[in-house]
Amino acid sequence: MTNKNFNSQRGFTFSKHIPEELSHFDRVFDIFKDLLTHTSGDIEEAFEWLDMLDKEYDIFSDEYSLQDFEEDLKKRGYIKEEDPEEGNSGQGKGKNILTPKLESALREYALDQIFGKLKKNGTGNHRTTKAGIGDERDGENRSFQYGDDLATLNLTESLKNAQINNGISDLRLTEDDLIVEETKHKAQMSTVLMIDISHSMILYGEDRITPAKKVAMALVELIKRKYPKDSIDIIVFGNEAWPIKIKDLPYLKVGPYHTNTVAGLELAMDILRRKRNTNKQIFMITDGKPSCIQLPSGEFYMNSYGLDEKIVSQCLNKAAQARKLKIPITTFMIAQDPYLRQFVEAFTAQNKGKAFLTGLSGLGQMIFEDYEKNRIKRI
């Protein structure tokens, strides 16, 4: 029931639920955004899937066709025709490419899917329990001290003090009368999200990379809306590790790679070393064991069978190194094999971090909840 009114004489009055009418475009657009995420931003492939779905579920009609939808996407600035001089940069196989507006819409859609209709809520930040000169009032008052921001003055209490100390006939406001509201510092959080793009992320008929992409896009959007002072960097790791831009997330694909967890951790720690924020953390989404490291000679040492002691020892060393830098690592392992569980437990113990052995359905919710818990750390 959508309409509910309260009358002090008669109580609550409920009216019949009337479903919200969606335009033809909005109805198809949500399906299209989901398909784009699955096709890694390939618009032409998404259109092919949309056409196949239409044949089975009658998505379009004589009144609104697939061609009409494509024209609406162009008119609204979601897609554009590729400029041959600019090149396609691998973001689609046809004449149409995504615009920044559609990239942003995909992040918002991922957030809505995973976290519900979250609304922007002011500046938002990570609260700490450390009182002092800060930027969030907590309701407590104290006497003015030299250096206090005048914006924190409690004028009502200050004038009351002036009246008590000097009398109403000779009302004067002196420094001794001033009262300020106590404030708390707000901690900023720097996060690096590591995403495994090794070949196993699409093995055995299970698409694991699409949920990982959705989580990454949703987490970026959550931080932008609710904690704009925080920073988030995204890195991917296969045989090697490299950073990607937020706008590149929809196009992320799995490659013919092994899993070089060590390279990912090295890059993540290097990024966080340059951050001024006190609170730092690493989130790692992976579905398998580490199976690759790079030797000092530059060659890659790979072993896909079991847990290789040489590779595992380097991973554990990196976990311990992150602990010394006060960088906790939270591992989200999308697998539950007993020997992988053993590795994750050893890795987590070395870092004194956290680990979640999870499926794909609850991945986003778990990451968001963990992010919210981590933001109360002391500076």
C-alpha cells in the first residue's frame, strides 16, 4: 500500500495500492544495464541478448521497438556513435560506445541492486571517539580555549553566562563567558579493492567476475555518495597486477591468467603508502589459491596444482608486511575448498585481518557491512 494518511480523529487511512507506471524506456533500461554488465560494456552484444529476450518474453511491441530504444539511448546521451579519429579503445565491437553518463548509471544501478535505494546523505564521514578540535558537534559543552573555532560557539549558553556574571543591566560578553560545543574528529578511510581476474573466475560454468564488478561499482558509488572524503582505488590481478580507473569497471574481463596475489598486495600497499589518511584497508575478492609469482629475474613461476609452498610463503610474507604498515586485509574468498580455507586462515592470521568464505549472492552486502564497521576506527 503506497498511500497512508494519519487523521488525529480517525487514525490511519489506507488507500488501494496503485503500481507506479514506468515509461517504455525505463522498463527496458534496467534490463539493458544488467546485460551491459554481463557483456563487459559490449553494446552490440547486449542488443543481441535484448533481441533474444524479446522473442521469448515480448519486451518490445509495435508501439516501442528495439530501434526506438536505441534512438532513446542516443537522445538521452547514454550511447554515442564511435568517432573513428578517437578510436574505440576496446569498449565495444560495434558503432555504438558507452558515454560517461551511462558508465555512471551502471554504478548507480549496481548500488541499487546490492544496497537498495541509498540516498545521498550530506558529506558523511567516519566517526571516531576522539574529542577535540574537529568538525562534528556531539552535544557536549565546555569553556572556550584559545584557538577554538568561533563557528563552534554556543551563543545561547555564552549569553546566559554573560547575564549571570555581569547582570542584565550591564550585559557584557567576555572571553570567560564563552562556551563552545565539543566536536569530534572525522577519520578518512583509504581503501584498495583487489579483484581477481584469473581464468578461474569463469570456470565450471559459473560467472564470478560479473558479481565482483557489480560489487566494485556499487562500493565506488556508495563511497562517492556517503563518504566523499574517503578514497578508493581499484586494482586487478592475474599474472601481474595493475590499477584500473573507475570508469573502466564496466569493461572488466577475465583473462587467461594465473593468480599472482603477491603482485596485487605489493601494488595495493604501494598505493596506500602514498595516502595521508590514517585509516587504510585492503579488500580482496578472489576465488582461488595463489598460483603465480614473479621471480627477481622477471620470469614468472607458476604452479596450478595444490598449494605451492614457495608461492604461499611469499603471500604470507606480504600479509605480515601489511600488518606492520597497519593495513588490515579483508579477504572475500568465493570458494570453500578445505585446503583453500586452510590457506586463507593462515593468511588472515599473519595479517590479523578478516576473511569471509562466501558465495556470490551475499558478497556485496558483506563488503558493505564490513566497510561500515571499519569506518569507526580510531585515528
